[in-house]
Amino acid sequence: MNLITLNDKNIKDDLWPFTLTRSILDIRIGILTLREKWELLSGSKIEIDDKAPSLPANIIPTPTTIESWNNHDKRFILSSENKITYAWDILKINQDQIKEDFAIITKGKISKPIPSTNKIIAAENIFVEEGAKIEFAMLNASGGPIYIGKNAEVMEGSLIRGPFALCQNSVVKMGTRIYGATTVGKNCVVGGEIKNSLIGDYSNKAHDGYLGDSMIGEWCNIGAGTSNSNIKNTGSDVMVWNDPAKQFINAGQKCGLIMGDYSRCAINTSFNTGTIAGVCSNIFGDGLTPKLIPSFSWGFGESTYEFEKAIEDIRRWKKLKDQSLSDSEIQVLKHIFEQAKSNNK
């Protein structure tokens, strides 16, 4: 198998906090991760090597990108505007990425039948994988495709507008309202009202409350009744924390919650516009959250989530989904903890 080498030097830090725990290539955009997009389109193995001269890892591949690669035309790829710099960039392009991934995934395949109990608009833009369950729901794919992954479930009374992707083994609970462009990763449970958001694998937003223009990491939990602001009352641009620059920068007119892996919030948490939360924070408190919640915060960041307690709590959450915490994950989290502790001195 051929090998394509990508370089994440001077790039990955701007995608904080997601690149604290995983490679840029393992961030989901649309239906697929960047790694899956490259591999499906190119048929090649993808690796990161920040010491070798290679393509930047934040490029989103297209068939034209792969053709240019095969023709050894790196200049065209490097000039491409089809790339991400910050986490909120992903929210701006997720609609187009769902459409493009839908075309890649479903090419030459036939959808499983959609039961007659459902109300369907634009059935030709809906694809249902093996083992998925959908009953008494409304699916409107007139504005973009709807993808229902293997063994996923959409429960009764759910209202869904495309573009939308529900990945493998995930569940949409009864009465959920979802607007495009929204992606729900693998092994998730979602409910309430969701709009233009991405939810990482093994995460839950299972109850009522609003999640809009937001990106949630893996192994996160959003407490019942939690909502986020995604636009300022003044309508002015939203300023969001950029960790490499150690300052707030302009993210455009809309930006909700950016939450790193393993973080959780209590019931009825009210997230400020453009809030960014690091890795493994246990978020709770009165009133609107601060706009920056560091990694391993306890509350709104006034105290530190002690490492051994945090690890034990993650183990419990993983056990709920029949998973376990590996030694390598613990080592990564220990490094993040020490780094966060050093920054707070």
C-alpha cells in the first residue's frame, strides 16, 4: 500500500483542545474523520511526520486533491482553501462535508428500507445502513442528505432535517429536534434540540437543552437542561480563546461551545457564547460560564480536578459503554494534567 505523509507542525496547536488527546487526522468532519477521507479517496496509508517535508495535515482531501497528489502536483494542494485552521472552522464547513462524505460512502450501495411508520421528505437523499432502526420519526432531506449508520437508532417522535449524520451504534432519543448541519459520532446518545454541531464518539447530550454551533469532543457528557449561547445579544462577532496566541481571537458571528475530550458538565449549565473548555474538566457553577475553562478544571476553573480522581471517574464512564481506559491514554492525560498544572502556577 502506498504511503502519504502529512505534517502537523505549527498547525495542531490551533486546533486546541482536540489535538491534546488525538491526531488532527482523527478529528471527524462531516461523516468521516480526516484519516478516513484520505484513505478512502487515495487507497493509501496515512501517517503524520512533522519532521519530513510533506503536506499540511489540516487539508481536507477531495478527488481533485488526490488527482493532484498522483500527478505529483503539490503546489495545487498547498494552495487549496479546503482546509481547517481552528475548531470553529469545522462548524462552518460541516454542511458541505456531510454532503461530500455521503456521496463517497453511499456510492454503488443501496439503502436499507425505511419503515412506513416514518414521514419522509426527499427519500432519495436518505441512506440507512444495516441494523439501523427508525420508527415514527420525521426525516426531511430536502436541504441535504441524512445518513443513519450501522445499528444506530432514531426513536419515536424525532424531527430531523439534513444535512445530518448519525454514526454507528448511536441513538437519537424520543422527541429530539435536530437541524443541519449536525454530526453525531459513534456510540453516542443525543436528545433535546441540536443545530449545526458535531458530537464526538462515545459522548452524550441525552436530555433537553439547546446545543448550537458547537463541537463536543469524545467521552463528554452534557447534563440535563444544559444550553449554550451561540450568538451575542449585540450580534457582534464572537471572540474565542486561542491557546498558542494566549489571547481571544475573532471566530465570526456565531460560535457556541468548544469542549475537549473527557469533559463533562452538570445539569442546567449555561455556557457563554464562544466558551472553550479543555480536556477532562468537571464543569459546574452558578450563572454563565467563563469563556475559558482550562483542562482538568473542577467547577468553573477555580479548583483543579485531581488526577487520580479524574482517572477513576473516566474509568466509570467508560465502563458504562463497555470500554476501558488504556495505559497509553493515562499517559497522555497525565502529560496534559502536568501541563495544565504548570500553566496555573
